[in-house]
Amino acid sequence: MKRSNEIMEGLESLYPQAHCELNHRSHFELLIAVTMSAQTTDERVNSVTPELFRRYPDAKALSEADLEEVMAIIKPVGLYKNKAKNIIALSKVLVERYNGIVPEKREDLEALPGVGRKTANVILSNCFDVPAFAVDTHVSRVSKRLGIAKKEDDVDVIEKKLMRAFPKEKWGKLHHQFIFFGRYTCKARGPLCEGCPFTSFCRKDQLE
């Protein structure tokens, strides 16, 4: 508990305003943006979503979109062929089953094409204030370096350990703080260790 409190206090001092950096104006836009964010950066997703949402502002419009046109718009995000198929397919499901509205239940979200547990966690937390701790590459790396998780732990194990380590009401903000810390301080390459509040127990050298 002492270590958990130390981590929470340190992250709060570094990134008190941590937030979702995927630009969006609705639950639908965030769902589409998160679905496209796999194996790419938020910055790259943000570079294509203005045009995508200008042409297809809601689930009905995207459900009727031409696949080739969507692929052309989102090509910079990588894996664009599968992502284009998924976002059109999930839009069709939203229209057919949920009247174009993003569902609030985890099982409904995870049943959508291209939506896994991480994406569902992001939507539940950001859109519906449901406590969740999405584990991406930044959260995974930081969790291991701070000794919360082991080197061999997969994302499901890491998520469970994070949920045990921190109070439920803190998960939403901590998720963003872990991402900010991993993205801007505890980078995969060239981490900014000087001034880091966690150097006394960091395990980075043991993991390499």
C-alpha cells in the first residue's frame, strides 16, 4: 500500500491533468478512434479522424461508407485495411442493435468487430465513468518497471495486478497518468530518469 500511494502521489505531481489524447466529440468518435489506435500513435489517429468524421459523422453514415474510401482516409494509421473493415462493421452493428448508440455494457462492447478488452476498458472509463484500467504498451512497460508486474506478465495479468494495487475510484485517472508517464517520461528508449520520483525502486535495468 505504501508503494502504491507513493506511485499515485508521484504521478499526480507529474501529470495532474492527464487525459485521453484521442480527439473526439462523442462516444461514437472515441470508439472509432480507439479501435484505430492499435499499433500506432494517438497523434497519427488524430491526423485522420477530422476528415473521417467530417464525411461520416455518426454510426449510420459510417455503416454505409465505401470501404475503399475509408481505407484511403485512414491509411496513415497502419493496418488500415482491417481497421477500415472493422469500423464499418462495428458501425453496422451499432445501427442494427443499438440504434446507433455506443452500448454501456462490457459484453456488448467486446462483441463489436475489432473491439477487445483494452478498447472496452477505455470506452467504459472515459464515456461511462465505469472504473477500468486499460493496459496498452505504455501501461505495461511502466507497470513492469515500477515492480507492479513481472517481465513475463501479459496484459490480462497486469490489469488484475493494477486493479489490486490501486483504489477502484482512482483507476480512470491513473490509467491516463500511466500513459502520460510512459509516453513522456518513462519512454521505451531514452527514458528521462533524471528527476523521476521512482528511481529508488525502478526495475528498468533488471528487465533489459
